Amino acid sequence: MTKTIMLIHGAWLNSKSWENWKARYEAAGYSVVAPDWPYDEGEPADLRAHPRPELVHSGPKEIVGHYAHEIEKLSDAPILIGHSAGGVWVQHLLDRGYGAAGVAIDPAPTPGVGLGPHAVVSALPVLGDPFSGGKAVQMTKDFFGKRFANALPEDLKSDHYDRYIVPTAGKVYWDGVLHGGAGAIKWDSDHRAPLLLIAGGEDLIADASMTHAIYEKQKKAASATEYKLYADRSHWTCIEPGWEAVADFALDWAVRNARTRQST
């Protein structure tokens, strides 16, 4: 059984967002890697002040290819756990035969599945600018507090923004929402590893209904597929108070359902 976990962050974040999960899983005896997206490594405050020019070239295809390369460096097929756009990357990686099991938490719009109303509204600050596809886009504190971390206690919102939020490439939105992302996913796959989809009932970025629609597609695969709803949690579910229960459920499910060898 694999003892390796790869954590895959979403847009507006980097690997620092996984600091609590990484420490918790390592304390449980797992080897945990949390690679950044290309050009996302560093302290969030520094990245907000000085976004890397190369960031604008990172779209879904480039990012999924980057994670495939990172997986190929490992000696063991890992459990893949991704949040938001990271949950989309997990689905693509599983579709390509990577991973022993996958967990997609609050997955962003996924090719072949319609956008939920919250996902549409939340994408407008990026897609409303016709030139944002060639920019590194910044999230405002107001947007973070009202939509990204709406269930987070008010007295924590500013500190969480400062600690974790980074710019993201507009290309991720334009390619992901309008141009087919990293390609089509074979829903009735006979080789995809088991997949858990986790949704938040208070998520104003990736609607729970959208996650359930992804589940309805993914359950056509031959391997185990499950949907879990946390009714009172937001898109910030991996960091807001109570994150431990989400982390423990995700890992327990993945360990119980993981396949013992990687298919090719």
C-alpha cells in the first residue's frame, strides 16, 4: 500500500496552503510532497508584490503536464489530493493513469461539466477583463472575504489572505473555462484509480451542485467513486476551522480504496 501523498493546490494559492495538511499527514507516517504550480513557489507576500513574468504562460495543459512529471519522479504511485483547480488536475492525472487514488476537493469547472451559478459569478472578475488571459491577476481582500473564505471567522480573514493568497495566471481561467482546459476526460474509464469528490454547501466558488454533476459523470468509471458533502463549509475548507475532519476523511477514504499498483 502506498505511503506517498501528493497535495495539489488550486488557483490563488501555492504549496504553503497545504502546510497544515502536510504536517498532519507526515505525523501519521506518510511521505508528503506538495509541488507548486510553475512559477508559484515562494512567499505569498513576495509573489503578490512581484509576480513572476513567466506565470502568465501557465495554463491547464502546462500545469497538468508539470504534475505528471513530478509524479514520475516518485518511486511509489501517490494518493493525489487536490483543491479547487487542483481537484481538476487530479481528475486529469487519474484519467492518464497516474495515482493510487484521488481526492478532488471543491473542484473548479471541469471539462464536460456545466458551470454552477456561483462559479460563473466568481469567474467574472477575471473573464470580465478581455486582456486577463495574458496577465497575472490579483485577488482582492474583499473578494477573498466575501466569496473565497466566506465561512471563515471575520477576525481571521485578513491574516489568512496575507499568509496564503498569491496571483494567478488569467490563462488558467480562459483556457480552463472557455478553451477545453487540459483536454477531455474519459468518464467511463476502465483504468482510472478510485476518486472521492468533496463539496462544500457554503462554497461560493465551486458550487456543490457542480461537484455533484462531476460525480455523476465520474461514477461511470469502473473503479470506486464517491461524493461527500460538508453542508456548512466554504471554498476555504482546507484551511478554515475544522479542516482536520476534512483532511482525515479524505485520507481514510483514499487509503481504504487505493489500488495496489499503478496501471499504465
